[in-house]
Amino acid sequence: MKKLYLIALFSWIAFVSFGADGNSGKKLDHVFVYSGDEVTSKMIYIYDSDGSLKQLETLMPDNSGELANNGKEVYGYDEQGRMNDYESYHSLRPTVVATNTIRKEG
């Protein structure tokens, strides 16, 4: 009887742990940011085929209330998966406002 109880307990624990893990490994593709009932921005996440974050776009309401592209951040990675490049663009300024390239010495 004790053995049957332990088998049932371990089976239930395994079932619960696999069921709870159903969303693991999934990545966000967008997020809405609210202030009260109003949408203040939408952030869109774009990933590489290997799962690394490649780009983050920010949409904000324009004068007509429609979400319009307001900014973009681009990420670059080296062959070992370390971030080595970051660029930030904003619609108010059509040029690159921040570029940071990280290089390993040696």
C-alpha cells in the first residue's frame, strides 16, 4: 500500500511539473503598455532563428491616436552569442542617435 501511495505521489508530481512547464521556452512577440485605459505604447520583439533578440520596435500614438513607429533598437551578436553591437533609432531624429560596438581586445 505504501509503495502504491509513493508511485501515485511521484506520478502526480511529474504530471504537475510537466503541465506547469507548458509555456517555458516561449518568447514575447509584443507587449502593450497602458496608462489607465489608454494604450501608451506597443513594443514588438523580433528574434533571430537561434532565439536571440534581434530587434525591438516601439510604437507610440501619433496626433491622430494611431500607433506609429517611434523607435527601433537593433542588437548584434558575435559567434559565441555575446552582444557586441547596439543601435538605437528614433523617428524624431532620422539618424542613428546611439551606436555602441563592443570589441574584444587581443
